[in-house]
Amino acid sequence: MIPLHPLLVAYLVLFVFSTGFRLALEAVNAGQVKRHKGQVPDAFEGVIDREDLARMDRYTLDRIRFSGIESVAERLLFLALLLSGVLPGLAQALQGWGGVSSGLIFFAVPAAVFYLFDLPFDSYRTFTIEARYGFNTSTRRLWVLDHLKSAVIAVVLGGVLLGLFLLMVAFAGPAWWVWAWAILMAFQFLMLVLYPTVIAPLFNKFSPVQDKSLEERIRALAREQGVAVRDIQQMDAGRRSRHTNAYFTGLGRVKRIVLYDTLLQSHEPEEILAVLAHEMGHLKKGHVWKQILIFGGAALVLLFAASRLMEWEPLYRAFGFAVSPDYAGLFLAGVLWEPVGFFLSPLSMALSRRFEREADRFAHTTSAGAAPLVRALKKMARENLANLRPHPVYVRFHYSHPPILERIRTLECLDGPGAFTP
């Protein structure tokens, strides 16, 4: 075990506090579910009954319990790696290998450990919890293939990005963080192109929407809103799960619309159009570009902070490193950021929920009222076994969308008193 240093002790206090706070959030969220046990919200009268609600609550509580166990196990493993001296020993052993190659190996070791450690948890989540509630449709073979593909993609893309970062650290001088930021932003744009064209087809089959009447109505809606659509496809999401969704992809003016086959099977055309109107709202309001700009600004600040931390010798000594390679400093900067980032997450979540409200209002305007989107939201909540009453504090830290009841109430208010007809 590495010797205790005042900076390490301060970090451990923050780490333990953040861990306890996370678990407390899960506990209060579970308590919120139990307090409202058997109470079907007025908005869902006639949509779900007490038996449906009980099943939704059991699903939420099972996920909370499992998430708590998984989180504690992962964080204990992280502490073991951090305090055992394995990482300083690895850095010592990699001396003389070259900055980029040694850095790639140094990052790869803990990444591989955590990836393998998480596999049993993901298996249990998929084949026990998700299967228990009728969501999982995947097979063991498909699950293994998905993980193998994901691992290869992560190694290739992650290795290239990290390698470029390490090259900038080695050869770009004191301003390496500016060049690294430029590379990171270019990588973000590259992923917007690669994901729909290369990565997603490795996991799912995409085909033209079979309902030509629905396709024409979607294109008409897109034309009305000035959204250029290249193609409208359906994805075989039902191969793995019965969860429902839809999304837009594409960089620039021309977009591709992707509908889960599970959504097409369970929703009426008007509801699907309302869901897509919500997604168009994100495009029309510029939410994607705003998020990219915000991410870019935050990344620039964090890379600058990392560059300063990497020059601070006490940081290496505090975590037991006898040598101070740049890649170890970059790793430790990430270690310090993790608990701090958690407590700042309500800021990003609040902004995301604001964008979702704006998209809902846009959908209300383009769908001639709240009814289609409200029906779609209620169906999605029922089909996905959503938690209808999450704790408000939990929402602040974990919800990128407003809770479902809040969204429904807001949409109904937009129609005005007495105007809503579901």
C-alpha cells in the first residue's frame, strides 16, 4: 500500500463522501417509490392500474438495489488499484518504453481490469433483471459478440485519441492542451459521421420504414419545419430489448431519422409524429450545437487544468509515484476530476432538462396540441416501466429529461384549462 500523504487523505475524504452521497441519493429515490406505493397518478388513470404500477415500482427498486451493489464494488476496486501501489509500479516498469507506447499501456491496464470486472454485472443486468421484466430479447451469443465489437471499437478509437493526446504532450510544448482540445473537438465531429455510418450498423440492421404512409407523413412534417431528411429507417432494436426510442443522426443540414422497430409496433402514427416533432425541436432550437459548444468550453478548461496539474510534483508523490511521466499526470488529473465532476453534474443535467422542455413546447406547436405527445409519453412510461415519481434531488443529479409527470403537466397547461383531450 502506498504511504498516506495529506493530499491523498484529502482526496480519499472527498471520494468517500461522494460515494456515500451517491448511495444516499439511491436510498432516497427508493424511499420515494415506497412512499407512493399503490398510488396511481391522476394523469395515468385508465393507462395503468395498481398491478402495472406495482410492476413499475419493483423494476425501479431492483435497478436501484443492483446499481448500489455495482457502484460499491466498482469503487472498492478503484480504491484497491489506487492505494495498492500497482499503478506506480506499472509506471516504474514502463520507464524507457517511450512516452506514447508506455502511456497507452498504462491507461489500458486499469481500463481492461474495469471492463472485465463489469462483465458479470452487465450479464446479470441483461439476463436477470431485464429478462425478469420482459425487456431482454438478446441471446448469450449476441451479448458476447456485442461486447467483443465494443471492446475492439474502444481500443481502436480510444487508443487513437489517447495516442494523439500523448503526442501533443510530448511534442507540442507548453500549449499542448490547446492542440489536444482541437483534436478532441475534431474527434467529436468525426464520431457524428462514423456512428451512424460505420459503428451503428455493426450492431443493428437498418432498413427503410415499411409503412410508406407513415414515411410520407414524416417527410411532410420535416418539410413543414424546414428539416432536410435524407432517409427514414427502422432499426431492429427488438433483437436485444423491448425498450422504445427514436432519434435523428447526421452532420450538417441533411438528417437521417431512425425509428426503433419496437416503437413502430407499439405506437400510433400520430404519436410517432409527435415524438419526431420533439426531436425536430432539438434541431430547430440548435440544442446539438449548443451542447457541442458547451462541451468544447468545458473541455478547454479541463485540459488547461490538467496541463497545470501534470507539472505539479506533489500530485505524483501523493499517489505514490516515484517517477512522474506525463501520462501518469494525465491519469491523475482524471482521478481528481471524477468526484468534483459528480457534484457539478446538476448543472449539465439542468441544462439538458431545459432543452427537453423547449423541444416539448416545439412538439406541442407542431402537433396541434398536447394530446399526441402526451399519449406517446404515457405509453413509453408504461412500456419502459419508468419511475413515475423520482425524488427531486435524484432528478437534479441523474435526469437529463424532466420527470414524466412534469412533462405531461407542462404539455397539458400549454393547451389551456379544459382544452386537453387525451
